[in-house]
Amino acid sequence: MAPFRGHALIVLEPKLVFTLVENFLGGTGTRNIRIEGRDFTAIEQRLIRRVVNLLLNDLEKAWYSLQPLKVQYIRSEINPQFAKICQPEDVVIICRYDVDMDRAVGSITVCIPMSNLESVKGKLLTTFQREQSDEDISIKRVLTENIKNIPVEFVVELGRATISAGDVMELVVGDIIQLERRTDDLLPAFTAGERKYMGTPGVHRGNNALLIKKKVLDPNRE
């Protein structure tokens, strides 16, 4: 798996191999075939090689976002005793995939020694992601609903004016303070102190109301 050092191993379960071969040759893949006691024929090995090449291509695609690889086929081995890619005490990563084709079920296993991945160990630790379980989804839904029910302050600003402290002290009932906005300008609406919406004032069912015209995507821009 260039640029990694060392070798990796991909294992196809025998009954899955024979099912694939039978399907390639026009069979249904559902016959009970005796798989012990004989090696693969030359034709079967060529068909298996085609499947393995497809798997290796998919393996390259799966790794591409993390580390572009060039996976190269070295050789095949039927006897597990001779399929040695590392020392017995070495740590390895094993990924098993179950393949279900109608009534035929088998597995494909990928084995990669941990020592091969030293160059990308940091990337693997920082980009690790796991699928959300049913419990995670349930907790997320509960938290979302609880957050939706939290009361927040909603403020609509009619306008602003700057006057001196002396003028404030001289204000009496009936005085008018001129605001900087026109009557047809959109008013900003603030949620928890952040400008979120723009709208026009009005009355709805006897109450002061705001008709929201647009949502503010960037509070720092007008």
C-alpha cells in the first residue's frame, strides 16, 4: 500500500469465492459446493483476481480523502500458514465485511499491520468519526427540543437618537424625539442581543407586532 511500508492482507472466505465464481460462469450461486480438499483451478484464480482488483480499487478510493494510496497486488495464498505479513506479536487492524448475496453469505477481511500506518497515525486520531447510534440520535433529539423551549428575549429597535443630558432633564410630556430611521425603513430584531431579523412594525389582533421580512445571515453587515 504505497507509500506505506510493509504489506497488508485481504482474505476472501472460500464459500464466498466459489459463489462469485459460479455467478461469473452463469450459475445461481446457491449450490452447496464442497470446498475442502482441492485448490482453485486456473480459471477460478483468474476470476478471483478480477474480484480482488476491484476490491483494491475501492480500497484506494476509501483512503483517498485521508491519504492517497497505490495498492498493488503481490500474490495470493491458499494455505494460511504461508500468508505472513508481520510478526505474531505485532498489532494489526482487522476490518471484516459480511457480503450477502441472496442465499449466499460470506465475508471479506482486510488486515493491516499497525506499524504500516505510523506515517498517518496522527491523521487517523484527529479524523476519527463514528456512526451515530440510536441512543445518540435520541439524546440529540431531546436536547434539540429542550433548547427550542428555552425562553429568550426578543427586542425590536424602533430607532436611535443622541441628545444631551441637559435636554433629557428638560423633556416634558408631548415633546418629540426625532429618530434616525424613516417610517418605511426595516427595523432590526434582536434575539439574546444578536441581530437576527429585519421587519416592518404593525398591529396584529390589537397587539404591537413585527412582520419579518428577511433573516440576517451576517450581523456585522447591514
